[in-house]
Amino acid sequence: MDEITRRVQALYRRLPYPNSGGWQLRADSFPDWLLAQVDREPYPRKVRLLDLGCGTGAALVPIAAMHPEAEVVGLDLSEASLEIAGQNGANLQNLTLLQGDLLDEASVEALLALAPGGFDVIWCSGVLHHLSDPDRGLSHLRRLLAPDGVLSLMVYAHFGRLPVARLARAVQLIAGAEAPFEAREALTRDLLAALEGGSLTRPPWDDGLRLPPAELADRYLHPWARSYRVEELLSSLESHGLHMLRWLEPRAWSPAATLGPGPAAEALDALPPRARWTALEQLLDHPGLELLVTHGDRAERPALNPQAHPELLLDWNPQAAVRVAERRLSTGRFPERVEARLRAGPYVELRGLDALIAQIIQGPTPAQTLVQEALARLPIHEDEAWATLTRLMQEEWIFAPSEP
């Protein structure tokens, strides 16, 4: 283990991370949806899931709990963090936790022994930018990922992270890198208070004074952190035989969604995708780059037309939350308003067949069954029902899970 890795390990031994408590359900917490993004061949075996840098298991434990049929593995540098993860997942028979290092060959071999052929889904969130050798880390990630697997990757974004990097550098210059942790923490909090309302503490960095020690240290006092520009990250992936499938949240990189309709958005849309994203990262303050990755020779799953495949199984996107306002009468309960939100987007009202689908779909259901249910309940034509299913798939409210 090199000196940088030892210092990173020491931080998380001292302050297990995250320490906010409770489950963390993120937009990428749903392996069925992740696997539906890549072109896969059906095969009869358990899905194997790996969280690299799982920490205290805040994201991993709920994934294991929600998918008892899967084999779930977590790897972390910190024994202290893993101890908490083990306590939180003590009743889960499908969860395996390992202490190790993504840069370490023995750790990689131990993981591959648990999943010969690689893992179907790998989460690597907030890890790559803390590695002393990210190229070696990417090489190991490629080995760990199954040929048709999906990697959910998050790294710090260069431009959006500049306020954090500037304040962290100021703390180093004032206190010195070897100052006691307590002194650096106190200085950081004092600077955050003095700069409140300024450019370094604007959203999403306006919560600094409320952060507990582990969260504050991870953000401002980390011994080793770097950030990535879009082109730099995509080129690094490609140099290791990996490629981007999509952004986890495409709207975050849509000119119309981020800037609003108009000439600027139209000009950006006319650019090739990578040029468009390179321009957008100059204009936006995304704190991280969150994307889905697969092997370079693996394609994105083709768009599916439910009307052409009436037996296609459809399910509600688990990234989409639904809330229903209803009237409770003596004769029963009657929905009055149905709303849904996709990932971090706003709640929108669903009407007609959209609202009906949100309420009746309970697990993978043949498209033909949904159409028949719609025709039985609503005064609509069959073509309208099929068109609605197609649109709901395009808008990502529903999806077609991969075949097992």
C-alpha cells in the first residue's frame, strides 16, 4: 500500500463514512434498471453486485435487502467503516464484506474468486478521484466488470467542485497539511462561517457549517482528491477499454432542460455530444460527473417498441417516486390526484392512462396486459394505449427489465 492510500485509509478509520445514518437510496440503487441499459444475453445465474468503497454500507445494505436473490459484495479500505456496514447488514445472508484496496492485486483476485467472470453491476461512487493511481484503478475495474455488465461511476467534476478545492487549499496553506485534525477542522468551520453567503459557500456548498466531522473531512480535509473534466474522463475510460453508455441523469446535460429553450440551447444541441458536454460543463455547476459505463465492445440496449412486442415485460421505473392523493369514502378509496417525480426532477401530475399505469403496474407485466387493463378502465382507443406505453418508456417512467 502506497503512502497516499495509507493516508486515505487513516482518514476513514478515524471517521467512518458516511456517518449520517439510515439508508441512502440513490438514482443508481436499482440494478434491474441499470442492467436494462446495456445489450445483454440472457443466462441462468444469480446477478452479482459489487460496491467499491462501500464505506458504512449506507447505499449497499438497502441494495442487498431489496435484492435477496442477488450476490452482493462490498469492498472498503476502512475496517471501521466495514464494521458498521456489517452491523447494519447483519441479517442479510446475501451480503459479503471485504477489507481491501482497488489498487491491490490480491484484493482484485479475492473479488474475482467470489464472481468468476466478473460482476454484473459495479458501483464506484466517490472512489476513483481518491486513488493514487486512477489508471491502475480503471484497469482493475475493467477486469472486475462482467462482459455485459454495467459500471455506475461518480467522480468529482472539475468546474463544479472549484469552490471546495479552493477552500481546502486555503486550509492547507494556513494550517499546514500536518496540523492536528482538530485544528484543521476548527479552521475550516471558522472560514465557512466567515465566508457564509460568498462564492465559496453558495449552493450546493451552503451546508458546510452543518456537516458532522466525517462529512466535513471527506469534503474539505481529504488527504488526496482530484477532479475530472468531461473529455478527460471519457478519454481515460476509452484508453482502458471502457465507454460511456449514458449520463445517469440525462436532463442534467440537456441544453433545453438546463438553460431553457432558445437560441443558446439550439446552438448547443447542434454540437456533437462530447463538444456539447464540454461547453455545458463551463456553464453549469455540477459537483460530480455521474454516468453509466460498460465495456468498449458492448452496445447500449436498442430501443424497444412495445406494440411490436406485446409480450414484452414492462415495469415502473424504481427511480420514479409516486404519490397519490385520494378520497376515502364509505364506498371505498378514490384517487383524486396522482403525481410522480423521476430521479431528482420535480413532481408532475399524471393524468389519464399515465396515472392509471402508475397505480396498476406491480412488477414486470406484459405490455399486452397493460393495454387490456387500460381499455377496460378508460374510454380510449387501442392505438392510443400503445402510443402511451411507448411514450412512457421514452420518458423513462416505465422500462423493460433485462431477461434473467
